[in-house]
Amino acid sequence: MNLEEYRTVFAVTSLALVLVAAFPTLSLVVPFPRGGERFSELWVLGPNHMAEDYPFNVRVGEEYSVFVGVGNHMGSSSYYVLYVKFRNQTQPLPNATASEPSPLPPLYEFQAFVVDGETWEAPLTFEFLEVSRFENSCLVRRVMINDVVFWVDSSSSWDSENNGFYYQLFLELWLYDVTSRSFQYHNRFVGIWLNVTAS
Amino acid sequence: MSNLKFVIIFLVLSAFVASPFVLGARASSQVVAASAVSRAEEVLASAYEAVLEAEGAGANVSGLLARLSEAGDLLAQAHVSHRLGDFDSVARFADLCGEIGEEVKVEAHGLRDQAVLEADQRFRWTMTWSIAGVVAILCLSLLGWRAFKRRYHGRVLGMRPEVGSDES
């Protein structure tokens, strides 16, 4: 190598070392973009904390339990509300395409503050307290959710395809938006189907 | 018999006269409960925003979020009680929620200020060390380059042409 080539090697090495020395300060000044998609998870697990053994054939006077959970991957701590709703087969679910919640009124609710990258979980117990059945219809009058009694007065017709009176207990996830200072439906919902024929 | 009639008439009249007061008291407690819930919602939201600011400044907010979750449970109970018409419980839960929210908000502001100070100090230290590092690297490179160049020239100038023999 001649002297010019040695000088280039020296200059490049020095520049690299200068960049290494300046990196800690640069990292505090220059905002590096955060990678990855921002989203939230919502789930319901069975009584054994597994995605199995969900309550299905329910009876009046028996208590059933599941676990509901939320995972936060939004890049910062988040404030969630979970609305527990109850519907028969004809009542509307949330509209995932339009990002709209179900118009049904919530019965129970959870509020959760979750650190980014962490999860939150809570038990959800429910019991059918009063159910009336006629020939081809069924009326659920009262249900108890986490020891609170709710009048629902929801009727269901006989489902001849699936042979049963079906209802759904479902949860909607809402997220607090700092900009609008209000909760927005986060376009996540999950539910379990319940057959009250045996009650 | 006439006494019994008198008592019944008295009771009916009492109920009739008292009903506006009872209904009024219920309406009043409903208004108080709704106002308490609204206040608690605002306090909890602003406490959460203060916690977010503290988190953005680099503070560890996991303890504050745990307390906010307690307040959130109380607010959820207040909402449920409100839907069920249990207005006394609504006010109780909402007031408790508001108290925790206010405490968290004050602590979050303190944590945020502390985190901002620490970040400022950290930035100064980092910048000082970076500048010192850059200056040291530049000086050493320059000195190293000069030394290398001197040695290189010495080696090149020290070379003597040799006469090769051609024995073939």
C-alpha cells in the first residue's frame, strides 16, 4: 500500500470510531422510529385457564366461570374498558367491518390499565337465575355476573338446525384515546355461546 | 272500627303527601350519583394522562398503573351500580375512585418532574462523554497518523538502491 491508501484507512477508521463515540448522544437526540405493529389482544379462557372446557350447556342455578384477558402491544401503557353484553341469536353483534360496537347496552364492565407488552386477566363468573320456557321460545329473565344480578328479559326462539335455545355472552374492548379524551371501540370482541335448553 | 278507618285514611294521605318528597329525594340522589361518576371519570382520565406523561419522560409507572387499576375497578362498580339504580353505592364507589385518581395524579406529576431532571442530567453526562470521546479519538488519530507518516517516510528514505547481479 502507498501513503495515500494508508491515509484513507486511517480516515475511515477514525470516522467509524467518532461515530461510535457520538452514538449515545445521537440516540438521545435523533428519534428512531419504533418498529412493529401496534395492537391489543382480547381473549376468553375456560375455567382451567386453557382454551377448552368453555361452558356451553348451562343450567339455571349453576355458576360457571371463565377468564377474560387483554394484552397490550400499543407502544405505551393503555387504559381499556371491557363491556360484557348478552344477546340472543337475532340481536346484533359488533360490526367488525365498520368498526362499530354492538348497540346492546352493557351489563357488567371491567376497567384495566395495562403496561405496554404486558397482559391483564380477570375472572368472569355467571349464573342464570330465572329462565322461562314455552313451546318454541325461551325467556331469560335474570342473570348474575360476578355476583351482580341483572334483569335481561331476553327471549330466544328454538334453533331447529342446532337443536337448542342459544344465547351469547360477549365482551367488547374499548380503548381510551388521549386526543379525543374519550373511549373508542377498539374493534375487538370475543364471546361464548350458551345453550340454555337443558335449564 | 272508626279508628281503623282513620288510620288507613291517614296512611294513604301521608303516602300521597310524602311521595313527591320521596321521588324528589330519589331524583336528587340520581343527580348526585351521576355527577360523582362524571367527576370520577374525569379524575381517572387526567390521572392516566399524567401517568402517560411520566412514562414518556422515562419514569417507572408500573406501581401507579396498579393503583389506577384499583380506581378503575371502583369506577366500573360505580357504573354497574348506576345501571342498576343503586345510587348510594354509585356515589361511594365514585368518590373512592376519585380519591385514588387524585393521589395518583399528584404522584405521577412528581415522578414526571423527577424523570425529566434525571433525563436532563443523563443527557448532559452522555453528551460530555461523547464530546470527550470524539476529541480524544480525533487527537489520537492525528498523532497516530503523524507518527505513522514519519516512520513510513523514514523507512522509504532509508531504502538504498541495490545492484543486482546477473549471473545467468
